[in-house]
Amino acid sequence: MSAKPDTRLTLFLLLAPAVLWLGLLIVLPHVEILILSFSERVAPRVYVFGFGNYLEFFTEPLYWRTFARTAIMSILVTVLTLVLAFPIALYIARVAQGRLRAMLLLLCLLPFWVSELVRTLGWMMLLRETGVISYVLQATGLTGQRIEFLYNDGAVILGLVYGGLLFMIVPLANALESLEPAVVEAGFDLGGSRWTVLRRIVVPHAMPGIVAGSIIVFMLTVGNFATPVLLGGKNGLWFTEQIYAQFITRFNWPQGAAFGMLLLLLSSAIVWAGLRLTGQSLGTTLKQA
Amino acid sequence: MAQSTDLDLVSVVKRFGAHAAVNDVSFSVAPGEFFSILGPSGCGKTTLMRMIAGFENPTSGDIRIRDKSMIGVPANKRPVNMVFQSLALFPMMSVGENVAYGLTCRGVSRAEAEERANRMLERVGLKGFGERHVTALSGGQRQRVAIARCLVLEPTLVLLDEPLGALDLKLREHMKIELKQLQATFNTTFAYITHDQSEALVMSDRIAVMNQGGFEQVGSPRELYHHPATPFVASFVGETNRWQGDVAAASNGAISVRLPSGAVIQGRDHGQSQVVGKTALAFVRPEAIALAQETSALSGLPNRFEGRVSAVLFDGANSSLLIDTVGFDEPVRAVLPQAGQLAGIQVGEAIHMGWSADAVKVFSA
Ligand SMILES: Nc1ncnc2c1ncn2[C@@H]1O[C@H](COP(=O)(O)OP(=O)(O)OP(=O)(O)O)[C@@H](O)[C@H]1O
Ligand SMILES: [Mg+2]
């Protein structure tokens, strides 16, 4: 049980950078934010302890509606991403061979060589009223006037799904790759239809990958800022915008901190629920990601 | 009524690019038969099986099961089930679910499928294992689950692709007998592939010997062993001595082969007409070689040689000797009886050996 002192020292030294990194960049700011979120401003530059910031969230419908909307849209985006990514991952893992597989993965990775902002602006070029799609539709005579595709929920979802796709495909393809081809064949051989084999063999096998991908995409979506703001415009109504507004526009840091804590709580709760629902443990899931 | 068959292959060919993995194979399997396909690694056995199961399409030819052509019928609609080389049990399901899987695919209710699966597990000696996870089984138990999973569907034909390959020797010997017994009690037709000739000889009613995509000979284990039709069968099935030489004389079914050293072996022609002077291969089984300490004891035999023991390969009843013999490049292999005065023979001792002309199979090379 008891390690020799010098090995323990080595272990400590090896772990020190990671511990420092975790402590300084993640734990410390969050403790700060937590403390901040419980301070109410009673007079200029005078703060007292209290739950006012959280109460404000529940009493102002705009806040909690935006919050709920963010949660529901994020779940929707995650599900859509999963449905889209599954056949792609299946193809990459089971059908594509050698160079083609590398090419396909590279193709998925390509959009991430430009920043998220530029990618989103790209979508704006395509979708805006004077954009490419509108122009083509008009030129081919399918529509009489220009059409605005931007600034609605569809555009926001499109952008978010696009941004999440890679992070779903990689863990899914990983999970599917380890499925023995003979197991799938046995599924057919014993009389299973495509649907049965998918439902009873492929999906259960890929479950750790599905959960890992979903958690990553969900987290990225909930915490996204640029995509809902740029593609959704005034109708974006993403909760991160509220946090941004409190911190930057209103300069109400305690309120922003409370929102930040609530968002953290929301993601944790939904991830936990997802894990419970699928019967996966965080351990096996992290192995897959 | 014409004799019915469970499986017929008619001139089946499978090409991968220019390479013919299976080249013009035809055979029939009768109901209840244990039919084996025996061949060296890479000769196309698995490819042949996969075509019968429906995972590959033949380039040409026909596959018929109970007189219905299977061309174009997908794997999940064929009355054949396969035990895979790797077993391919479903790791995401329990033992009971593995066995019930095929039944539920057919629309059998969950409760009934479970009950039938349990009954099947009982018959293969796995009573009470239904709830177990498949990873918590021994090699032999996993084997039985893989077979139970097929048999529960009462298929016309069960295909087994080297199912004993992954087991250790002891268990393999045991499973050989168990498989044969299972096949007999269920009276299901088995098509079994293996590269292990002893597996094929022990279990099969009939064996097809396969080489480089084609069938060399189809017959009962005894036929193959005692009357091989080709040099490949003679050397692949069972232990044998193999010598190459020229035909020295051939008349009235008697044939003599002269080895490069000048030694002459008397044999019998087996239906193939041999031309004097042509290259020929002669085969003699180790157990056909009589051993003696005095040459007088072998006086009735046309082939008599003298040699010195170079190795004693002790293996109980399968013990044999390697004998360095004048006139032969390689040592002659002969079975050493474990009774009698020769049982204690040592390396370096002189020995006489002889065999009849009937024991020598001669093929033109
Ligand atoms: N999908 C394929 N594409 C190309 N060639 C193949 C394919 N499958 C098999 N082959 C080739 O066909 C030949 C026969 O293969 P097969 O798997 O049938 O051998 P086997 O007799 O089952 O061997 P083993 O005893 O090692 O399992 C081999 O030369 C193999 O390389
Ligand atoms: Mg094989």
C-alpha cells in the first residue's frame, strides 16, 4: 500500500503541471465565479451575500425562457448531429479502406482549419438575402424575389450541427471500428433484418461512442456564442448572450456569474441524465472520446 | 422418389480480380450428413462457405438448398446458419439472448424465445447459463453457445468454419467427439471446414479434399485414406512416405519405380496408365511398413530394405521410427508397434523393413 517516499515525490512532480493547470485555469475561476454569484449590489461598490442574482433569473421570464430554449435547442442539435453523423461514421469505419478513410476524416476536419467565426461568416454568405442560395433560386426562376434564410432557428441549428459534426463522427467511427465484421454477419446470418442488426448489434456496440459524441456536441452547443449570435441575429436568444450582456454590456458581474453557474449546472444535469438514460458510466465514455 | 439432397453446388466459381479463390466446385450433401471440406490454409474454404451462407456471390455457377436456388437470396433469408471461425458471439447480449436472437428475429414472442433458448442451452449442457455474460465463459462453453444459437433455429444446414481452431489441443479433442454427438442427436446436416485432417477423418461421413480452389477428391474418410485419387490427397490426408523417381517397368498392373539412387520400388498401378521413363511419385503409409530384426521374417514381401534407426518418435500407440536407408534421400518413416521385441529399439540400431506392392500408390508426377 505505502509507496516509497521518493516514488511519491516523483509522482507529485510529474503531476504538478497538470494539477497547477487544473487549479489555476478551471477550479480557481469557478470558485471566484461561485462567490461572485452570491454577492448582491446594495449600493455602488457595496456588495452583500445573498441569493438575489438567482432570484432575478427565476422572476424575469426572458432569462429562464432563453435558458430553457438553449437547453431544448441544444438537445435537438445533438440529436440531429447524431442522426447525421451515424451513417457517415458507419461508412468511414466499416466501408472505406486505407486512403479513402484518411481522406474522409480529413474532409471532416477541413472546416476546422478556419476559425469558427470565419466558418459562420461563410454560412452567412450563403444564407443571407443577397447571398448565394437566394441568388441561385432567383436565377433559376424557382422564386420571384429574394429570400432571407438567415436570422431564424433553422439557420442557427444548421450552423451548430455543422460545427458539431466532426466531434460526433470521430468517437462514433472509433466505436464502430472495433465492431468485429463477423459479429455483424452473424446478426444477418441468424435471420436479422438490416434494422434488427442496427438496433440490436451495431447501436449497442457503438453506445459508448454515441454517448461520448453526444456529450461533447451538447457541451459545445450549449456554450457556443458566435454561431447563434451571427446566424440567429436578434432571434438567436442563446443563453451565452445573456451572460455576455451581463458581464460586458451591463457590467453586472454578479448577475453574469450567477448565469454562468446556472449554465454549468444545466449542462451537468443533462449530461448526467443522458448517462443514466443510456446506462453508460462516465469512465467507459471517456475512454471512447 | 429421387434421392433428395440438402445442398447442391453446381460448377461454382468465385474470382477476386484475376485470382480464382474457388474454381469450378460441384458437390452434393445428403440430409443428416456430416460433410467436411479439408484443405490447406488459403485454398478457398472460407470463401466457399461464405457463398453458401450468402455473404459472397459466386462469379458463376449455382448453389441450391433443398432444390431451391439460393442465387440472389440474402443471407438472412437462407435456411443455413453459420458457426464462424471467430465464433462471433454477440458481446452486447447475455448467453440466453444470444441463443434467443434468431428466434426473436423470426417474430417468436420474447417469452417463448427465452424458453426455447433455455431448452436448447440445456441440451448442449449449459443449463442455467442463460443470464451469464458471453465473456464469462470458457472456450468450450462459448463454442457450444455458438452452435446452440444456430441449432435453435432448426436450420436445414449448419456451416462450421474451423470452429475448433481457437481451442487448445485437449479441448479440441474433446469437442471433436462432442460435435459429432451433437450432430447425431439433432440429426442436422453439417458442412464443416477444417485444415486439420484428423478432425475431418474423425468426424465426417464424407470429406472433400480441397486444393487451390478446386476439389481433388470427395469420399469417405476410409476411401481418402486408402485410395487417394491424386498425389495431393495421398500426401495431405494422413502420414505418408513420398518418393519421386522414374517408371522403370509397367505391365499387367504391376509397376516399378526407380529412385534417383537406383533403388527400385515394386508397386501397383491404380488405374492410371504409366509410361516407362516418365517421372512418378510413390507413396507408402508408415503403418504399411513391416519391421524386423532378421531379413528372413520379411521374405514374402517384394520391397525389402535395410537401414539404421535415426530417430525414435515416441507417441504412445502412434509411435514411429525414422530410418536412414541406403538408396533413399530422406529417412523412411515406419510405425513402431508398442508390443513385441522391437518396442525397445534404440537410435543407431540396424533394422530390416519391407512392404507389399499393394501398399505402394504410384502417381505420375
Ligand atoms: N475479399 C477478398 N478479396 C480478395 N481476395 C480474397 C478475398 N477473400 C479471400 N481472398 C483470397 O482467396 C483465397 C482463399 O481465401 P479463404 O479465406 O477462402 O481461404 P481459407 O481456405 O478459408 O484459408 P484459412 O484456412 O486460412 O482460413 C486466399 O488466397 C485469399 O487471399
Ligand atoms: Mg478460412
